[in-house]
Amino acid sequence: AQSVTQLDSQVPVFEEAPVELRCNYSSSVSVYLFWYVQYPNQGLQLLLKYLSGSTLVKGINGFEAEFNKSQTSFHLRKPSVHISDTAEYFCAVSDRLTGGGNKLTFGTGTQLKVEL
Amino acid sequence: DTAVSQTPKYLVTQMGNDKSIKCEQNLGHDTMYWYKQDSKKFLKIMFSYNNKELIINETVPNRFSPKSPDKAHLNLHINSLELGDSAVYFCASSQVGGYETQYFGPGTRLLVL
């Protein structure tokens, strides 16, 4: 079964500093990876996804991620964070479902806390 | 316009009770899902429905019964609630194609006392 591992449960960072949130995946077949963000007391929102093509994926709010097959990683980066980026970030891998749709398997999440 | 909505937002109830959570999406999607997020924020899929038909049931107890009256709605009924059912339940929807983005509702926070 496919899985993802988020190595850091919490990442504190000062405002305007760069940040990297780490995600490693385990898969023996083609892999489709996602990053979702969850703001406090809200649902999840897609930041970006990698399906194929360019390994550097740009998402919303200035985030980007790089798919690295040799290191089985899909780390999320932002060059300069803002206080409003404080949230929980989830990496996920997708499996296509017979019958339609896809199943997301999530990592354990990384709490990004941006401080002044 | 809310894309995926859930009611209620909060649900506090006693052990042994039966409760329902409703989900509606206005995105025209064919596939809908229920996820459970536990107290450690771990998210796990429970069910997936495509065009009102059950696609996956991830070893969820029989006390949980999803119902899809039409493509735009997927409700979750829980019988004989237990303390361990306390969690946040998220509804999501997506297009039926391969690896489409899933759009999540705001969640229903269930507390069983």
C-alpha cells in the first residue's frame, strides 16, 4: 500500500523566513502526490499536486513543491512565510478507485507556526 | 457560494445515541467521500460514493451507514455512538476522473459524552 511520511510534527519559523515541510512517500508504482492545508477549525484546501510532467510544482499562496523520485520525496517550500500561513499541512498520496474517484492517504500532518 | 457544506458544524451527544451528519456539494461532482480526523489530526478515509453507489468502505464499523439520496448529497448516520467516535468528520467531493482534486467541507465536530 502507498503511504507518505511527514517527518516533522511541528515547524516554528519567523515571519518572512523561508520554510520547508518534508514529505517522503512509499510506492512501487506511479505516484500521485498532493499537499493540502488546514487552517484552524476549517476543512482542507488543496495547495498543489503532482501528477506527471515537471517535477517542480507551483501552488497557491506562493508555495511550491519538488517531486524527487530518487529520494522518494515531495517537500513543500515557501521562500518567505507570512503569519497567515500558520496552519496544519498534510501531504497525501492518491490511489485511483475502480468505480470512480480516488482515495487519499494522508501523512500525519505538520503544524507550521509562524511567529513575529 | 459554499462548494461543500456540512450540517451540523458541532454535535454533542451522549453515548448510545444515534445521530446523522449531512453533506451537500454544489460542484456537480459525481464522487463524494467521508473522512475521519482524530484528536491527533490524523485523517483517514471512511467511505467513497460514486454516482450514489458505494465504492469503498474502509473497515468502518457497521454502526456507520452512509446514504446518498442523489449525487449532490452524502449523509452519514451513526448508530449507538461510542466515546471513540468523537472526532471531526469531513465530507469531500471530486470529479469522477483519475486523480482529481478533492474539495472538502468545513467539518463536523462530534463529541460523544
